[in-house]
Amino acid sequence: GIFALGAGASVIGPELSLLLHKNDLPGARNVYQVTACWVTTISWPLLITLAVFAPAFMGLFGPRYRDGATALMILVLAALVSTGSGNNAIVLLMGGKSAANLCVAILAFTTNLVLNIVLIPRIGFVGAAISWGITMVMTGLLIGTLLWRIFRFIPFSKGWFIAAASAVGCYGVIGVAARLAFGDR
């Protein structure tokens, strides 16, 4: 999922910068939404499959790694939010709002640090996953809120909803049915 976001960022950054510089908000919104749709289309099938089959996937590395399935599921669910919101930080940066992006990054770092200090001693690597997952979701929601307030941008389009629903249906619903039918092997 992160690779899809990175690829999208390198492609749309210059175009978004140009469109926002020209104050072409409809054009910039379209670029953002199309990229969010593509990132969701590319990343969600893999992420959902990893979440559904986390015990089996972790078991590929050996029986003792199966304990990491819970942490993997937490991280994957947070990554769904992160990738589903598209390249929102790039939009914020290309729109000249680097100070706002810095504030979000500082808040994310602080949140992650505090949660790690609190959760890791108590619940180990699952605590680390919870901490990182909360940080990813919080960052996505904060930047998404800023994009709405500043530019009235949202990542969601008709294509995004089709991509998300298709991934959830094909990989989530069918995957859960397969897991229930055949177990975690």
C-alpha cells in the first residue's frame, strides 16, 4: 500500500503543484481523486487479503511467527485508511501548506512515541502495531480534514467507491468465507 502511495506521489506532485498554482481547484481535485482511486484499486486487494489470511501468511515464516497475525491485521486495517485517503499529504504540500503538514507530522510523532511508551511494555509488538495504526489513521484523518477545510477536497469519487466495494467484496467477503470454510492453514 505504501509503495502505491509513493508511486502516486511522484506522478501527481508536479501536476498538482501546477494546477494549484493556477488556482485550478477542479483540476487539482480531479487529479487527487483519480490517484486515490488508483491507489485503492492497486493496494486494497493485497491489504485485505493480508488481513483476512494473516495467520496463514505469518505461518509461512514458521509456527512461532503466527503470533504476529494480530499485529499484521492491525497494521493492514490502518493501511486501508491511509491508502484509501490517497496522496493527501502531497496535496497539502503542493498547495503550499507545508507548515500545516509539519504540525501534523509533529503531532503524529508525539502520538506514536507516547503510545509506544505506554503500550509496548504492556502488550509488546501488538502494542507497537496499535500505536503505529492509530498514528496512521490519525494522520490520514487530520490531513483529510485540512484538505476539506482549505480546498474542499475529498479523495472519494464514484470510481473510488467502486474500487473499494469491489476489493471488499472480492477479497474481504470471499476471503472470509474461504477462511471459514478451510481454516487458517
